[in-house]
Amino acid sequence: MTAQLSPVLTRLYGVDRSWTREVYEAHQGYVGLRAALRHTPEEVIQLVKDSGLRGRGGAGFPTGMKWGFIPQGDGAPHYLVVNADESEPGTCKDIPLMMANPHELVEGVIITAYAIRANHAFIYVRGEVAHVYRRVLSAVNEAYRAGYVGPDVLGSGFELQITVHAGAGAYICGEETALLDSLEGRRGQPRLRPPFPAVAGLYGSPTVINNVESIASVPSIMRNGPAWFSAMGTEKSKGMTIYSLSGHVTRPGQYEAPLGVTLRELLEVAGGVREGHELKFWTPGGSSTPILTAEHLDVPLDYEAVGAVGSMLGTKALQIFDETTCVVRAVARWSEFYAHESCGKCTPCREGTYWYVQIFERLENGEGSEDDLDKLLDLSDNIFGRAFCALGDGATSPVTSSIHYFRDEFIAHVRGGGCPFDPAASTVFAMAGSSSELGANP
Amino acid sequence: MSGTSRDAQPTAPAEPMSAALRDKLVADAATIMARYPRKRSALLPMLHLVQAEQGFVTAEGIALCAELLELSTAEVSAVVTFYTMYKRRPVGRYHVGVCTNTLCAVMGGDAIFGRLCEHLGIGNDETTDDGAITLERVECNAACDYAPVLMVNWEFFDNQTPASATDLVDRLRAGAQVTATRGARVASFTEIERLLAGFDDGRADEGPSAGPATLRGVEAASKTGWRLETSSGEESR
């Protein structure tokens, strides 16, 4: 069966000047905001709870419930912080969303800030995407000029200021409390919880931190109603979401569909694994979600079903690798990434990822032993659940899952004196044939 | 991190900051600080601003940030050394970042990086003698559906090959005007740093809405016919 696609967030993709207020308004832009302002903040939170929307940044926490944790009437300033620091390897949904449709995010920010009674919102965009930063900044400025943001939002008496903030290159700042430290002008290192950000977040004040896609989903719920949203998806995973297909697939890209679609259905729309090859392994939601294989093609891609097969839905970043890819090389590179991005605050993550890299180097150079597999698993045991934040747990996912599914391939590196794969065969230009395209391979 | 740690290296010397430049930085820093309830939040954008004016984060730039934010220079340095976008040595006019995280590496990023090193005669985090290109391996830049990807001054160059990448750096070195495959006309490293400090350069209207991969889902949907947003009527197709 082919996936039933459902473009809502992506409906403006490719429309001429889709990033402008004028075009957004011609496509129901800011209709949701007007609808929201007819409700009390408490009612808006209830509508989002009723919709079943869950966080799209990876953890899947119910969005309305998160908003409901913010104390009302406490007299303290409240803040909304949008996590637009998209950096999880394989994840590429928020960046194109902000490039093509930044007003959907801005409208969501205004509605959310109204609901949680925040008068200042921050959009923390990773720094390495200049044009996306431009589009978001421009959309916010347009929203100010239109009176959607400012001292009196659409005459409602609600005051809102939005600051667009550029990061400076640190994966860990996608972790919500590290992001707060970074936004306060510090090293991006995670905070101990409790207290949770809803109680003591930015500047010690009640703060909601949501992913871009979560916030951008809110306007459609306001303009169409929670029942419309919850009619899509599965029993506990409601609504539509963006699935990002990348790697060895015929038509990689952004596919918005109701939660619960399967990889088999998505691959059918995307033209399948690249011609002449077959699926070897894939990630359901970025490198921090345990890898899966062809036996999982029919797993519904929602929070529950992916969890039930020992992985996580994560960011729905479906990285597809065919049989030309060496799983040891793939996981070695991810381990280097985690070692590079470990903030250094806690010992299990800082030291554990360092030793991952050393062991993978040995294996790739043909200097490893079969004991190294046990050592990798032992290290993983000592990182998982013992690290200060989810980065450490995430680092163990590709290691333990790849040994689980591909132990023989690790052993082949030991017995065969190194990697048996030709890295040139996995490149996109390998098929093009021209040897001048192959370049220098390690 | 394997290899030599850049953090172990001291900040490079720089031309002394002129009084005029100092005044300009102080004025712009005030604009940045006004965006936040607490001024320390201005530190990251202010460091981008220092790079915009001086090409990297200089010792004087650190001292100025510390003075304006009432921090010690050690507190500012601790932040500078944490984030990879802050450079402590001069960067070329064009920062070329090649994604060599797993997916891009497998799809050809390793081959591209290797070819560029050979072609430019430099290694990771090094700059060509003419000051044109600084080459760096970068982590996932959220463009995986366009792999392999490289970034020039943080603009997207999608679906690259070793040949297209060498051609690109040759054009940059020759001073040609180059435009991102998905984004804007490539500006200098310092111009982009000013943008990232929060100063709009008015170029949001450049470039497309989306690239070809981004559009594949909506294109497929339009072929199958889709009905959404019917409860309020207007949007159904």
C-alpha cells in the first residue's frame, strides 16, 4: 500500500515567495491566531491537549500537557523558547520548514506564547544555516509590522516580543536545558532536573521549550480544530508529521504523512531503495535511535510501535543505507560525532565516547580483536542511563544496535584485517561511472 | 575528538582595534543587548559580531565582550572555546565546510573532502595561502536529503561531487560571484557573521522556496490527490 500523504506544514513548499507574509496569508495564514485569540489561554491549552499533539523533536511528550505545567497567575515572567537547533544526524525537517514556511512557525509562536502567558519568545536557530536565519528573521519582522507581534497583538491587549537568536555550532544545544544555558550566554551544558524548565527555565523563570515542527503544527489545530488533527494518525500518536528520507533512496526528500505510516509505504512513494540495491539498515529518527533492518519495513512509524521494536521514533529522520555500506564505518563515524559533541560535563559520556572512537579506529584498521565487541557493549552499559543527559544514551544506540544486528560484520573486520567494503561503491556518484568523479577515498 | 585539539592553541595575534572600530562594536553591542531581558544573553551574538569585524574572535574582542557584559575574560573565553563556529585564527574569505558525518560521508562526503584537501593543498581547519578558502569538516548540517552537502559561508551547496566541489572552490578563489544551490548569493565570511549577530541583511527574498528534494513529498501528494483542512473548508483540494 502506498502512503497517504498529508501536506499541511509542507503545503506551501515550492509556492512562489512562500516565505512572505502576503503568500502565507493567502493560504490561511494567521487564521489560527485569530481563532486562538477568541479563546482564553486555558482554552487554547485544552484545545492542544485535545488534539493529541506530541513533541516532534524526538521525545514525543504531549505538547498541551507541557504547556499546562506552566504556573498561571504566578506573577513571574514566562518564556517560550523554540528549539530550532536541528542538528541530530539525519534530521533535516525543520531547516527546510523554516526556509519555505517561516510564518507557520511565527504564528505558532504567537499562539503558544499567548497560551502560556509569555511576553517574550526566543527562536534559537542553529548558526550554520545563514539563509534559514534570514527567512525567520524576516518573517518575524513582517509579523511585527502587521501587528501580529508587538505591544498589542491584533488589538487583544496581549503583548509579545520575539527574538531570533543564532547559535554558534554545538549539537548539545539541541538538549533543552543546554539550550537554555547557551541562550543565557554560557557554554551549552545540560542542567540537572528537577527543577524542570516549566518551573525554573530561562533566567530561572517558567519556560516552555518546543521543537519547530511542534510549534508549527499549532496554527493548523487552531484553524481546523483538534478533532481534525486527531482524526489523523494512530491511537496514541495523532496528527500529521514530516518524514525525511535520505541516503540510498531513489527520491530522497520531505514526505508529510499521518503518524503510523510505514517505511515500506514511504519507500513506495519515494521510488524505493536506489536501483539495483537493497535495504541493509536504517534509522527511524536520527543517529540516536537504534538502527533497524529490512525486517522492520512494516513497523508503523509512530511513537509506540517503533518503541516496541527496540528503537525510537525520534525525529523521523529515515536514513536509508543499502548493502554497499559498511555498518562499522557508519557507526564509527557517528561515534566520532558524539565524542566531538560531548559537552564534557559528565564522565560516562565524555570518556565513554572517547573510548568508542579508539576501539572503532582499531577495528577499522584491522587491529581489533573479538574482545573489542564486548568492550564496546561494556562501555555502552556504563554510558546508558548513567550519563547526565540524553546525548550519552543516544551515543550508545548505534553501537549496541549495530552489534545486535550485524555482529558478523564486526567479526569480519577482526578476522579479515580491516574493512571489507569499498567506500566508493556507496557514493551517489559510484553509479554515474566516471572514474574522475570518484576522487580520493580513504 | 581525534587529532590535534584546536582548543589547545592560543588565540592568534591581530591588528590592534582602532578607536573607531571599538565605538562601532560598542554601539552594535548595545543594540544586541537590548533584545534580551538580561544582557549576558547577548554574548553569543556579540561574538559573531566580533568575527564580523575582525574575521575571528580576537583577544581584544574577548576583552571588550567581557567589559560590556561585566564578565571576566576567562568566562568569555570559556564560551568561545565551546562553540565550533567561533574561530581563534583568521578565516579565509570563504569558509568551506564539507559534511563528513555518516550519511554524507557514505554518500561521497569523504571523497569530496579528500579531493578538496588534495586540490587546495590544505588539511582540515587550514586556510589557503591566498587567504581565500578555509576548509573544515563539519557535522550534520540538516540537509541529508541533498547528500553529499557542503556549505560555503553557511549557505547550502547540495548534491555535490568531487568535481563540482573543486570547480566551486576554483570559482571562489577566482573571485567569481557564486550563488547557493538552495539559498542566497554567497557573501563574505564577515558579512554572514554580521547577519548571525542579528543584523538583517535584507536578502531573505533571494533563492527559492525550497530545493527539489524538499518538494518531493508535495509533488507526490498532488499526483495522488489529497484532501486536508476540510473542516474549515477553504483549503481542500
